[in-house]
Amino acid sequence: MSQATTIRVLIADDHAIFRQGLATIIDRDSDMQVVAQAENGEQAIALFGEHQPDVTLMDLRMPEVEGVAAIGAICATAKSARIIVLTTYDSDEDIYRGLQAGAKGYLLKETEPDELLNAIRTVHRGQKYIPPDVGAKLVQRLSNPELSERELEVLHSLAQGMSNAEIAAALSIGEGTVKSHINRILNKLDVSDRTQAVIVAVKRGIVNL
């Protein structure tokens, strides 16, 4: 194919061996070319601006700037950016946050090479690429009640093993208010105690220990 029709790809991942493996798979395809590789989210934003790739493959967990923040920053300045999340994380919260930030596709790193190339072509055409298992988790996430920013702060504090008094002091709120937030968290996560709340939050990717 001519250079004009080649799909230009940016890879953003903090593991050099994985990046090189991806580049080998992509460059082997006659209609694709890796134009740049980023090892963190900050580089991804800069290299996107420099190369204006057709499709970007973005990991979620990266140093400097995490993947979701990098996706949001890129999409804020390039509304037509076509980004595919490529990660080992498949919790419903990770999927939700990645797509909400502006990603057009979501793949796991265990994906077969042919599916990866198909996803790149699909997103390049302006379509979304959401595998059925990922779509099912997204539907589950959308059906769950949304936690407020304050409830998320309290939940993160619970995950750190803090007591109600410690949470109250850290957030400059009363202990009664903390108890009210915890009760709402338990209801929204459909659990009966704070330990279960943390377990469910970790499983869904709401908090990371």
C-alpha cells in the first residue's frame, strides 16, 4: 500500500519488551506503521502532538501520567483522536474510566495478534471496538450506582485501614458524617460491612491496594 493509506500507530506502554513486541506485530502488517513509542503518559501526550498518529494504543498503568489522564488530555485537544486501551486490567471501573476519558476501544494484553490488528483497523474507520466480555462488564458498571467524590475519598481511606476517627480528621469532617458516607457506600456496593466494601472496590478496580 502507499504511504498515504498506511495506518500510523503510536504505542504507549512502560514495558520496553512489550512495546517492541507490539511494534514487530504491527510493522509486519503491510498497511500499518509504528511512528512512535512512549514509555509513560507524559511522553504519550507529547508524542501524540508531535506525530498526530491515526491510532494510539494506550496502557492504563504508567508512570508520570496514568493512561486515563493521558487519554483525557489527548482527547481534550484532539477530538477525533482514535485511542485503544491495551492493558492487563479488565475490572469494570477500569473499562468505564478508559472509555469515559475518550478511548474508542478496549483490549486486554492477552489478545491474539489478529484481533489486535482488526481492532486497529476498526477504530481507524471511526468505529468502536469493544469485545463482548468487555462490553458485558461495562454494562454491569453502568448499572451500578455512582459513588460521589467524597464517598470515593472515604472508600480509599477505608482501603488504607483507617478508622472513622482517622478518616474524619484526614478529611476535616465529623465522625457522624463519615458514618453516613460509609452507610451510603455499603448500600451502593451492596455489601454489609466495610471489609466487604474494600474487597468489592478492589475487585471492581475502584481502589488499588
